Amino acid sequence: MSGSAVSDLLLSVDGVTIDYSGFKALDNFSMTLNRGETRVVIGPNGAGKSTLCDTIIGRVRPSQGRVLFKGEEIQRLPEQQIVARGICRKFQAPGVLPTLSVRDNLGLAARKDRRWWKSFGAGIPADEKRAVEEALESVGLTHRAGVEAGTLAHGEKQWLEIAMVMATGAELLLLDEPTAGMGPAETSRTAQLILGLGDSRTVLVIDHDMSFVEQLAAPVTVMHQGKFLKQGSIAEVRADAEVAAVYLGHTA
Amino acid sequence: MPDLSRLDPLKPVLPWLLLALGLVAPFALSAYDLNLLARFMAMGILALGLVLIWGHGGILSLGQGVFFGLGGYAIALHMKLADLPSGEIPDFMVWSGRDSLPFWWIPFSSPAFTIAAILIVPTLVGALFSWAVFHRRVGGTYFALITQALALAFSTLIISRQDVTGGFNGLTDFYSVFGFGLSSPGTGSGLYWVTLVVLCIAFVALRWLLASRFGILLRAARDGENRVRFLGYSPTPFKVVAFAIAAMLAGIGGALFTLHAGVVSPALIGVVPSIEMVVWVAIGGRYSLAGAIVGALLVNLARDAVSSAFPELWLYLMGVLFIFVVTLLPRGLAGLVQGKAA
Ligand SMILES: Nc1ncnc2c1ncn2[C@@H]1O[C@H](COP(=O)(O)OP(=O)(O)O)[C@@H](O)[C@H]1O
Ligand SMILES: [Mg+2]
């Protein structure tokens, strides 16, 4: 990685605290992401990983601290404006739109002009059409494009949602447990999908599945009780006594 | 859910069947029955708007009577003034002790102003009202309750200002509209044709709208408003526009209804009638435009038959019907036609 030249910095979470009436889901938490980087965030259940995504995307508002995207504060912007700046998130529970077809789900995601007065019409620009077909292809849902998304199997829903997040063209993708409920083969395929994005996107992945994390071969940030615990390669994190204690402490 | 609708022969022909019936009716029905049918068709125009907001937008409004009433009162004001010898004021104002028209009545003597008011006032009120609620992210049951409160406030206001609104009795005794005598048979069938044309235009326009990206986004916001936000859309304007369109259709329906019925009154636009409007659509099928028209026609036909014989029975019967449909046929009668009851 090329040092940390200021121009490489895409996201910085700076001393953020999320307070649920006294309980701090995030406690003075900080981290940064560079352009093109893939980062894995792990931590025991309840460590605050989903809350970190919630904070970046504007679903919850920090009582302290700032979130900077491309150098600008975004922690007070409405959700759709944060998305418009180039951040998109896959939720932990699959969030596809159940009564829309798979293709329409992707069409909404790929749409560039999201203003309401541009919505009167059925025509779809050629580049958006292409983006939708590519997204279908990439997650192997082309043959399912016409069915209602609510009828998909759990794994297919996960992929559809990942494809939606990718189709938005966002620069920063937040993937909250993208392999939850997937078998080993599906998990590998998801890893390939993320690796296939290359340097063009910055990706923050939250996951428990260590084989998945290994396949991603990305730096790992460990969280515990809303705080930053450790950062390093998978091997380093695995060998770390503190990290082991945290996980053991929770499973014991 | 497999798409059974394509297998079913009735679904694509239902709108054409309705149109054929609409075209034949003037030659088959007595003037009295034709007038009745025209009233129900005017209600069908309002019902189409409920398919848009309730079926596809997930927005339950228990206050459509307000917009129906705004359209109805607008045309009623015009007809009251049109029939008046110059310099006089409507008789109910005289009885209430007034000696001049309220200022806001005056422009309704112009036909152009009246038509503009029918189209614009309900739309604008619907847009402002729904924006005020939706932009605070209030929705669901709370929204339904607020619309019901609006219906109550509106009918109460009309009743309490008897001197300028005609109060509980409403406005009636109209003789002509835009120069046509209402008692002549030609006017009756002419108004029927106007209603049929408006109903068809509304049907085609909504069908187009629901198939457009706007319709897709409205359904998306119904299924997951937050999901839509996190895809970068602001759902509020989509919901507000849908609500305004439904209000406009209710206003047009109200104006046409008033022409056919020869009366507009708080009893036709208050809380209970507003709930009945939802029942038409629940029974006909809230996802289906044709279903909603059928619902409005059938329920009102039944209401006419039952309430002339047993006036007290109607409300109970309607309640039972509503519960039956909501529990067993969430897609209404249209769901039966489409082969999917659930
Ligand atoms: N809306 C909420 N109200 C109160 N507590 C919450 C809320 N959302 C999350 N929490 C708590 O915050 C902590 C962190 O949650 P979360 O970010 O979902 O953890 P995870 O790392 O498993 O994704 C948990 O203890 C959870 O119970
Ligand atoms: Mg989580």
C-alpha cells in the first residue's frame, strides 16, 4: 500500500460514539479506508459492526465524532444524499424488494437519475440496461430475472442484494455479512465476486466466516464492545492473544 | 408465486368487457338506471385513485371523501350561482340572515374557474396535506388515522358554517350546468358519456403510470421504504405525487357525482362514506384498476338495493363483507379472476 497520501483516503470514521440511551454501541471508534482497498471487519456478536455500517450510511446519528467521505462530513446528511455521494450498503437481513421482479430490483439500483420527475416513463438508458444485465450475469440470476424477488431462495436473495449494491456504481460498498446462510460453494463464489471488483471499488466487508475472510486475503480490523481492538493481516490477527481472548470470552 | 394471471382468459378481457357494457348501457337502460350507473361510475373514478395509493403505494386513506367533496362542492357552487337571477343570493343564505355572497363564492360563477378549481383544488390540498405528513416520515396506521381526522374536520366545518355551505342539508336544487338544462334527457345521457370518457382516460393513464418507473418505485417504497432510501431515492415525493393524483381523481369523481345526483352534502363525504370508499376497493381488489371499478359498481348497486328495503342493515352488511374480503380475499374479487386469492 502506498503510504497514506491524503489523496488516497476515501473514508474516515473519526472518534464516533453511538449512544443507545446510555449503552455505547460504538465507543470513540475510529478507522480509515483508502481508495480501492478491501477491508474486513470482524468481532464477536454485538461488537458494533452493523452499527458501524448504520453510522456510515446515515441510519443512526453519532452523538460524538465525524464521518468524512472524500474529505467532507456526511454524518448529518439524509440517507439518500449519502448514497448519492457514492456509498451503498447491503444489510445483514436481505433487503430486496419482494414484489418487484429481480430485474426491476436491479433497475432501481442501477438508475443514475433518481429524481421523481424523471420517473414518468418506462424507457431505460442503454448503459443502465447493460449494467443490469451484467449484474444479473455476475451473480448467475439471468434465468431468474423475471420472477418476483420475494420468491428467491435465501442465497439468491443475498446475491441479488450484493448485485444491487454493485449496480449502484457506488465507490464505497458496505457488505454486512454477505455470506450469512450460504454453503461453502456459494461462499467461495461470493468471495470471487468481491475479488472481481478489483481496485475499482472500496469494499468494507463484515463477516464471521474465517474461510471466506481468508479467500478475500484483505487486511482485517477487529472490533470489540464498540471499540477498535486490532488491525493487521489475517495471520497476525489469528495469532493475537487479545483477539483470541475476546472471542473465547464470548463463546465460553 | 407463479404468474397465473397470464393463464387466465378473463383478466386481459375484463377492462374491454367493462367498456363494452359501458357503451351499451345508454341504449339498454332507462334514464333512471342510467343516472344511477353514472353515479357509480363517478365513484369508480375515485376508486381508481385508491388502487394507486393503497394497492400500489401502501397508503391507506380514510379521507378520500374530503377530495370528493371539494370537487362536488366546487361544481355545486357554480350551479347555485348559474341559476340565480342577477343580484340575488342563494335562498339558504337569505334564511341564515346573510345579505351578500361570501367573497370566495364569487369566482365560481365562471365556468372556466370552476373547472380549474375542480382539477386543481383537491390536487393541491392532497399534495400539501400528504407532504406535511410524509416528510415527517409518518405513515401506516397513523396516516390512516390522520386522514380520518381530516374527513371529520371537513364535514364538521361544512355543517357548522350553514350560512355559506348549506350546512347539513348540503347544496341541491340545481337546474342547469354550463348552459344545459339538467332536466332534459339529452343532458343526462350527455353527462353519462362524459363520465364514461373520463373513467376511460383515468384508467388508461393510471395503467401507464403503474407500469412506468414511477409505478415500480411506488411499489418499491410500499415494500421497503427504507430500502428505497438506501438505494438513493427520496420516497416522499413519489408518495406525495401519488396521493395528489388520487385526490384529483376523487375531486373529478365528486364533481361528476354531484352532477348526476343533483346534491352534495356532508353525509356523502364524511367519515363513514370515506370508509365505504375503501370498502369498494377492498372488495373489488386493491391491486387491480378494473377490480376497483367493479367493486365500486357492485357495492353501490348492492347498497342501493339493500338500503331502500332495509336502511339500517346496510352498514352491518358492509362491515361483514369487508371483514370477509380482508380475511379471505386480500386481493378482492380481482384476485379470484387472477387465480390468486391470497
Ligand atoms: N436500536 C438499538 N437500540 C439499542 N441497542 C442496540 C440497537 N441496535 C443495536 N444495539 C446494540 O448495539 C450493540 C451492537 O450491535 P450490532 O452493531 O448489531 O453488533 P454486530 O457487531 O453483531 O453487528 C449490540 O449490543 C446491540 O444489542
Ligand atoms: Mg451485525
